[in-house]
Amino acid sequence: MATTIQITEDLQKELSKRKLVDKETYEEVIWNLIEDNMELSEETKRDIEEARKQIKQGNFVTLDEAKKRLGL
């Protein structure tokens, strides 16, 4: 069910600045803002921690190394 909300011109201008593309709706902008403020899932937190451990152990390749391996 769609509904209408009232916002100030200042808020509309701010939402317009946050559009990724001109055709993006204000609803999409608002959802993106909400998503940005949501808590990370426990799985994501574990994955981030594991990635940090691998980096500390030196288990990574630089962008230049990856390009070289891929022949780019």
C-alpha cells in the first residue's frame, strides 16, 4: 500500500543530493539510508574478522599482483 508523506523542501533537496542516479526514487534513497544504518549480521561480522586475521598473516595479494596473475 503506497502512502504520501510530507517533507520540507530542505529534506527534499538533501534526498535529491543522495540519489545515485537521476531516475532513483526517494523511496530507494530512503531504503539505502536505512540499510546503511542497519547492524551487520553475525555471519558478516565473523567473515570480516576472518579476513582481518588472514591479512595480518599475510594471506592476501595486492591489486597489482592480481592483475599480473590474470594477465591484465
